Amino acid sequence: MVSQKLRRPKQDLSGRGLEHHDLLAARSCRAQGGKRARPHSSAHPKSSYERYLALARAAAASGDAVEYENYLQHADHYYRLSKDKTA
């Protein structure tokens, strides 16, 4: 039989419950007119492309083929964003 223990809400490192972070995210979303802010990396896709390409090269040098492919896919994404931004 499974014990019926009461679960405490999960907490982050600050000791606050995770619900606190949900409230902060909702407040931030409302402050921006209901739209979520775009990540900073999408504002500068060329630098993100170069960063992920460097990470892919490092993964290839270490012999991790899965990580290499993952970083290449990220680099491709930011490459396409940079081309869309200049077009």
C-alpha cells in the first residue's frame, strides 16, 4: 500500500516555493502587454550562431557525436534567424 504522506511544495534554492516564480513570470508577462519577452539570444542571432558553431566544434573534438549534432542544429536555427533579419 502506498503511504499517503503530505507533500511539501517544491522549493528553489532561495527557500521560496516554485509558485513564487510562476507569479513573477505572470507579472513580467503582463508588464509587457501580455507578450513574453524574446530571449536575448534572438536579438543577436549572428553571435548565437557563432557561439553554437564553436560549441559544435568543441563537441566534435571531444568525440561526442550527439552533442555535436545538437549544437549544429542550434547553430542552423540562429543562422536562419540572421538571414531572415537581413532580408
